[in-house]
Amino acid sequence: MEAILLEYAWVLIVLIVLEGLLAADNAVVMAVMVKHLPKEQQQKALLYGLIGAFIFRFAALFLITTLVNFWQIQALGAAYLLFMSGKHIYDSRKAAQNTEETQEPKKQSGFWMTVLKVELADIAFAVDSILAAVAIAVTLPHIGDFDIGGINVGQFSVMFLGGIIGVIMMRFAARWFVQVLDKFPSLETAAFLIVGWVGVKLAVLALAHEKLAIIPHDFPHSTTWKLIFWTVLIGIALGGYLVGVKNQKKNAK
């Protein structure tokens, strides 16, 4: 029994780290999406977004068998994240091509529309987060003789704790990212590139689903794909930071 508890403790630590990384992605998106709002509304929108993140992750745990069985849900999450990323980059490039004289101010979403967009992004990230957690938690031995949401109660408990801790980490990360984006505005593009890359990750999961089988079923969980995913993600984040520092120095001169 002690060996099983140690194994559970180790997987919980791994899930906390994983959820922390995924929470950082989600926090970046939330920070970018509320950045145009007045300061007092930013905090309210972030609060509602965090409440939504908690609810969607909790609901996703109970719907995990549905999330796993239907590749269409993963595909919808991927499509939304890719659309959101592509639209932002397209709008940014279009704005950059206009001169200051001819460029019209971009119409920004109001408070409640911003909250809605944040919640939709939270749903897509919740799907990604729970699917990643399941891939790790299902390797644990069963504890007890009953299931919750189609998952053994022991495995469910580990995923639940990891998810809760991830949302708490997101709370602090989102506020910090709002401050960082004020200092380095160019990081906004990097943030949406990360959103698109997470969308690619969900697309890979959908394409590898056993009912679709366009790519090998085991590929999304392979070491090769994990190395590719994290290398590209870290590269985007690092590149965005370096560009932001460069632009800040250029503006200072």
C-alpha cells in the first residue's frame, strides 16, 4: 500500500507541474483578452474567467469518458484555438500594413463579450488539460471499487487535485501576465502563437483518435511528440520575450 501511495504522490507532483504549465498558457490568453479593458474591469473579467476555468475543468472530469470517446469535441477545441490565434495574427498584420494616418482604431469587445471569449477559451483549454491529465493518471493502480465519471476514484482524485492546484496557479499567473503585457506589448503575438500551438496539439489528439486513425494512435503520447511540442512552445515564448526586450530598447532610444 505504501508503494501505491508513493506512486500516487509522484503522479500528483507531475500533474501539478503539467497543470502549472498549461495554466500559464491559459493565463497568457486571459491576460491578452482582457488587456484592452479598464483596470478595474480587467480584474473582474479575470475573476470570472478563473471561476469559469474551475467550473469547466470540474465538469470535464465528470465528462471525461465523453471527451475521450468523441474526437469531434477535441477537433472543435482545436478549431476554436486555431481560429482565435489566426484571427489575431491576421488582424495584427493588417493593422501593421496601414499607416497611422489611414489606420482606424480597432473596435474592441465590451466587458461581457470579453468575458464570453475568455470562457470559450477556457473550455478549449479545459479539454486539453483534462486529456493530458488522463493520459498520466490512468497509469495508476486502482484504489477502491467504484468509479467517478468513468474513472477509478483514486485516479479521479489525483486529477481533481492537480486541476484545482492548476487553477489556483492560474489566478496568480494571469495578473502577472497583464503587467508583463503592459511592459512588453509585442508578447501579445507570441501569446496567440502559443494558443495556436495548443490548438495544433488538440488537432493531433483528434487525428490520432482510434475512430479517426489518420495518424498513429500512440503518437500524441510519444516522447518524440512531447519533445516537439514543448520545444516549440518554449521557443515561441522565448522568442516573444527577446523581441519584446529588443523593441523596448529600441523605443527607449
